[in-house]
Amino acid sequence: MYAQTWKGRFRTVHPAALVLYGLIAWFIAAFLIYPNLNIYYQIFFKDGVFSLEAVEKLLSSGRAMRSLYNSFLLAVSLVVTVNAVGITLVLFTEYFAIKGAKLLRFGYYTTLIYSGVVLVSGYKFVYGENGFVTKLLAGWFPKMDTSWFHGYGAVLFVMTFACTSNHVLFLGNAMRKIDYQTIEAARNMGASTFYIFRRVVLPVLKPTLFALTILIFLTGLAATSAPLILGGVEFQTITPMILTFSKSMTSRDLAALLALILGLATLILLTVMIRLERGGHFMSVSKVKSELVKQRIASRLGNAVAHTLAYGLFLIYMIPVVLIVVFSFTDAHSIATATLRPGSFTLDNYALVFSSMTAFKPYLVSIAYAAAASVAVVALALAASRILHKYKNKWATALEYALLIPWMLPATLIAIGLIVTFNEPRAILGNLVLTGTVWMLLIGYVIVHIPFTLRMVKASFFSLDPNLEDAARSLGARTFYTFRKVLLPIILPSTMAVLALNFNNTLADYDLTVFLYHPLYQPLGIVIKNSTDAQALADTRALTLVYSVILMVMSAITLYFVYGKSRKG
Amino acid sequence: MITFRDLQIHFDSFHAVKDLNLRIEEGEFFTFLGPSGCGKTTILRSLAGFIAPSGGSILLKNRDITHVPIEHRGIGMVFQNYALFPTMNVYENIAFGMRVNKAGKAEIDREVRDIARKVDLQEEQLFKKVSELSGGQQQRVAIARALVLKPSILALDEPLSNLDAKLRVQLRHELKQLQQQFGITTIYVTHDQEEALTLSNRIAVFNSGNLEQVGTPQEIYNHSRTEFVCNFIGDINRIEPEMIAGSRLREKVDPGRAAYIRNEKVSMHPLPGVDAVQLRGTVIEREFYGLYSKYVLRMAAGGLLKTIEQESGQAPRRVGEEAWVYMRTGDIMQF
């Protein structure tokens, strides 16, 4: 309907659709734009007058400045270590012929089902003062300091192995897409295995590596659970510092300023990433692509070193997972002392989780939040994608940009924005105060999941054959009927997959939860983190191990249904 | 039956259709033919109601339907890729329009089964997923889905373009049979001249948004009115001015205007008739097609001529061999 006027278009819109558009506009204004603008006001205006007091406070706070330095140090270090480990993993599973690659892949993929606060608490359980591995090492080296696992080194170690998921997924995928004929062509011209890797394979992977590097940097910068649990007093980074400052009314402006700095760094780096994404992809010109054949390492020594390294890494990935599963079936004494005896195995921990309401409550809270947030965000993304699919004008573009705002902002900044904005009555919310209510966390979860969900659902919409809608209209179907009966059933499987992934990611979230949760309704992430505190009871730790195992199982099932099944199909 | 009156369609500053005046008669198999981007699909979509014209009007049985909503035009549409709903089975696809129009269950069942029978869809195929059907069966479902609502016009937008050559020929035949069976006015859009020539009662040839010629396939082929139509339809020889100047052609053919003759009108055997002329040339290329061979000759007077010769079992002409070619001046088209 190219020649239709604006007035004409407006008249053809269903009243219910207008209400929906209004609701989306309100949501964007109230939760995506207003809090993020208000944060500037809170930092730079005191009693309505422009002030740089927060900046002065920051510059004069040794702790805050130290945390900034630590965050950048961690981010830079992670870029080196995660890329080194991540590339190595992909080479061992996808490029070089390493014996038992399938088993190795299984180990390297564990971070997909075991991440965030669950992973950090798991590593602390294994390598901490009373950890199994620490005790084992102390047996061999009696003079060893058993409280060795904290500070910069511990945080870097844990985060290095926690952040390789994107490498195994995306770099692995990019590696599999390499056209083997280009490798054969290079070999035909006399190039060696490593020369081919350096000059033919690596350049093709460069755009993916750049994007991953930026993501690693951002992850390091916004690290929450690892420095909080393992950093100790000597290595605190921005986010834990923001958390500390946000708890006091007098230092909330400082928390907001730190969050803003984090946000600015994120914005700059994501802009760089978008540029790289636009310009850096290599299009294969092969008419018929051939599948990558794994390369044999010709040198015997090189082959032995590669195999040793591959299995060494496998052990690092597998040890915490195996020990968490094993110890989840032991009694509190075994868990507290990190010892395994034949008589210590029991199912009591599992029985307790499923029989005691107190023990089960964190699950219930997390499941309720995760379900509500994932359904809400999918509904919002469906409505928005439909608008973006249907209308191609400046309003649609503005809608898309507005909904992608959270992608550019770290969760911490979003949380602080919500806290400082909705801790007093606001007209846009009908003078309701949200801070301290159960709704805060739900809204936070919805906001942080919008960009990913929108991108995925929008992609499903845009892959629809436009003729389907025309066909339905020519058969007399109205817009909503066409959406319900023709379009929705087609995009439903992929939408459900996005919903499942969101559910999964929300279930044990810590980074956002820690800012917004209601003290009476503690979700799993908070409970798991609390169990890593020195004063936590052995029973609580036992429950945490069960929580972790069940979370791993749930994640594995979700990922199987989302990725495994479709790959097989 | 359908009249396009001064129809114009603009997309911003781009004029997709320029002042179209055309009448299509009831029961006709009418084809819009032209290269990509000539405006043929745009006209079809404006007839169906998907595109609002920028000017002019569209009349259906003398009723102005220019601004009538899509669902009230009574036009059944078959899309290029059929646009069958992938989450519905064959039955549900065909029944879709009737369900939208709130027809009763029994009526829907009767009509769906009836139309399925008419388009030669088996009973057991009705409950299959559309993805389980062959290309031909999918086409029949798309046609059944359009016809079940008893439209007055069937509009087909390049329905054979995504199929392989053999299937295209087979489905073309089926399509023609169905149209004759239902007697419905059919508008067919294609860029394939062979499809247009074999299927249509009449053809409209478009170029850059302009209507070049309307006529029967024979008129379009043998008496092309414009140089574009002449070149677009079939393989053709351009007779170069030096060829005209250096032969008896100059007595009948104006060397100042472009002259064309179809390949099959050039013969390597003497032709009877007073207007026959002969020209000398050398065979420079031969392509064997099974039933016939195509020869390219470099003419002594200058230029090239193509001709086709039925395979009769005799020894073919060899490359480098001198030969005479014959043509009638009456077969030459000048623009």
C-alpha cells in the first residue's frame, strides 16, 4: 500500500492494536528511557543545581579508584587468557586431529550448563580453603597456604575458564564453516600445517575473534560474582563496589557514576564491535563448499604436547562439575571437610530440597520470576517484531533502537537506574514506588532480555515468506486472524526456544538479581552466593550443591531441546 | 470484463506502470509478459488489491474496484512460490478462506473435497503436510485454495518459475486444462515467452512500465509491433544494412529502418514465391538440438544470419562450407 496516506493508515489500524502500541510506548518511556536519563540527573544535579560532587567523591575515594583500575586490569587480562584458552579449545575440538575429541568437547562444553554464580561457587568449593583440590594439594605440599585461592589470580583463573562458552559456540561454528578446499589449495602450493593455520584459517576467524574479544572485555569490566566471591578485600572491581555504594543513600550517586562509567565503556566497545561486524565478514566464494577435515599434527612432540594440553584443560573443566555432583550426594560433614568416605553418601540433600518448603522456596521464587519474565519479554518482542515487520518507517526504526537500549547498557547500570528512579513516587508509574517491591526484579529481568529476544523473534518474522500474509489476505483473513492462524504457528517453535533460553538464563542469575531482589523472596543466585560465605552452615552448602546439580540438569535439557534436537533434525 | 483505465503506479519517483489502458475479456487466459522489472507483477498486484494505484482506475464487470478491499474483489491469487501455509495440511490450506468467511463445517467439507477432486488431488493427500507434496501437487493445492472461494478471476504470479524445465512443461499443460475445465478468466504473469505463447488466448507485452503490444500469440510472434516485442519474443535475426545494400533485399526493404526476420523464416532450401530472395554465405557454426540443427552463417554481403534445419537424416552442412540462404521479404519485420 505504497500510495496510502498517513491518515488512511491510521484509520485501518485496529483499536486494540492502538492500545498495544500505546502500552509499548509507555513501557519504553517508563523503563528504558526515563531511568537511564534520570541517572544523569541523580549524578550531576544536587537539589536541582548542577554539581560535580559525585565526580569529586569518586576521585577522592581510594577504594572506588582502585576498583576501576582492577576492573580494567581484569578486562585486559581476560582478553589474553580467554582468547588463548578459547582458541586452544576450538583448535583441539574442531581443527586438529586429537584423539577423544568428542569426550574433550563434552568437557569443554560444561560451561554452557554451568556458569555465573553457580560456576564461581563451584570453583570456590573445589579450590577454596576447605576445597577438595586444596586439601589434596595440602596433603602433597604441607607448607602450602590453604587460603591461596583468592584475589586477582583466583578471579582471573575462574573467569578464564568460565568465559570460553562463546568461543566453543561461535568460534567453533566459524571454524566448521571454513571451506576445506582453501586449505587443500594452500597445501597444494606447499604450505605447512601451521602456516596454513596462520595465513588461511586464522584470517577467516578474525572478525569472530574481534567480536569475542570485545565481549570478553565487557564481561571482565562488569564482572560481579567472581570478584565478589573470590576477590577478597584486595581485589574488588567496579560492580561489587557499585553494589556496596548502592546500599547507602549517601553514596548512591557514587554508585550511579561508577555504573555510568561502566555504561560508557560498554557503549564505546559495542560501537566498535558493530563496526567490525559490518565490515569484517568474509564471504566464501566457493561454488561447492567442502567440509573441514581435521589436520594431523605432523611433529610427534607437537602432537604429544597438544594431547597433554587438551586433556589437562579437560580436567580443569570437569573436576568442579564432577565434584559438585559427587558431593551433592554426601552428608554435611563430608561437604564441610571435603572428604569422601563410603558411608557418607546419601540422598538426604535431594530429599530435603523436594520435601522442605524452606529449602524449595528459592527454586520456586526463581522459577516464578524466570517464567514470568520470559513470557513477558517474549510477548513484548512478538508485538514489537510484528510492528517492525509490518511498518517500515521512522517510528518503527525508533521503536527498534529504543528496545535495543539495554543491549548497550550493562545490567548494573540498568539496575542502578531503576533503583534511583523508582525509589520515590513517579507520575509515569501512577506515583507508585517500585524500589523494595517484588516487581523490581521482574522488570529488571524483562529489560535485560529484550535485546536478545527481539533480535531472535524479529529474525523469525523477517524470515517469513511475505506472500503468506498476502495469500491469507486475498482469502479474506484480517490482520489479527492472519497473525494468529498463519504467522504465529510458523514462528512459534523458534519463539519457544528463545523463551526456554531466557528462562534458563534467568533461573540462576546473580549479577542483576543482587541489586533488585526482595529480601523475603531470595532467588537461587542469591542463595547460592550466600552459601559461599565463610559463615554459611554446612547444611546450606549441601543444599547449594543440590541446587547447582538441578540447575545443570535443567540447563542441559533446555539446551538439548533448543540446539541438540534442531541440529539432529 | 476487466478494464484498466489510465492506470498509473508510482513508487516515490519511480514510475512502475505508466498510463495503462487494457481490456481483458471474460473467460480469457490472458498473459502479462515482459522482462523483470517491467511492471507486470505490479499490475497484477494492483488488480488483486495489494498495491494502491497512484492514478487511474480498475473496473471489474464495469464496477470500479480501485479502492475495494482485497477480500471483496473476488480474485483468487496463486503466488510465485504458492505461499501455502506450512503449519496447515492440504485440507486446512484449501479450507482456510472458507473458514475465514465463516462457512459451515459441512459446507466447507463438501466444497474442499469437491475442488480437490476437480484439481486431481487424491483423498489421502488432503491430510498430508504441504511439504510432503511434489511441486505439481503443491500447485494444485494453491489453485484449489484460490478456486474454492469461487472467484471471478484467477490471478497467477509466475507460478512455474521456481520449477525445473521438465516439470514446468508438465504443469503448464495441467494449468491450461484446469483453466479450460473451470472456464475462469485467468491472468497469468510470466517472463517466459514460451509459457506465454503456449498458454494464452491473448498476451500483453510490457517493457519499463509501458504496454508494448496486446494480441494473440500468433500476432505477437509474427507481427510484432515494436522492436522490443520482436526482440523479446523468440530468437531472431537482425538484417544488417550492408546485407540489404548488397542484395536484392534493397528493392523491398528500407535500409534506413531496423529489419528483423525469425530464424525459421530463413531457409537453406529454395523458397517458392515472387518475393523470395537468395543470399550467399559461409557456415561458421552448427549446434545440434536433436530434432533440428541451428546454423550461423557469415554473409558475403556482410553480417550474420541464423537459420534452423530439420534433421532429415541427410549429412549436415559442415563449418566452412559455402551455402545459399533464402527468405521472403514479406516475412521481414521493420521498425
